[in-house]
Amino acid sequence: MTTTFYDHWRDVPEKAWRWPNFSPAEIACRGTGKLLINEPALDKL
């Protein structure tokens, strides 16, 4: 399983985000802004 962690969703490079139907802000923690990306899970959505 491939996962990537960012301290804040704004740290995600635009070129690294390959899911046009979702933004990093939508998936990140609403309290802290932290983002854990589970690539296989997002690919299946």
C-alpha cells in the first residue's frame, strides 16, 4: 500500500495530485490540515 503524509494539505505539489475530482483540502483533516494520502483507495473512487 502506498501512502504519503503531508503536515498540511497546502504542502502537496500540484503535479503530484492526480485526482481531479477531489482537492487535497477536501480530504485533509479539518482541524489540523494534515493529509494522509492512500493512493490505491483514491484510485478506486
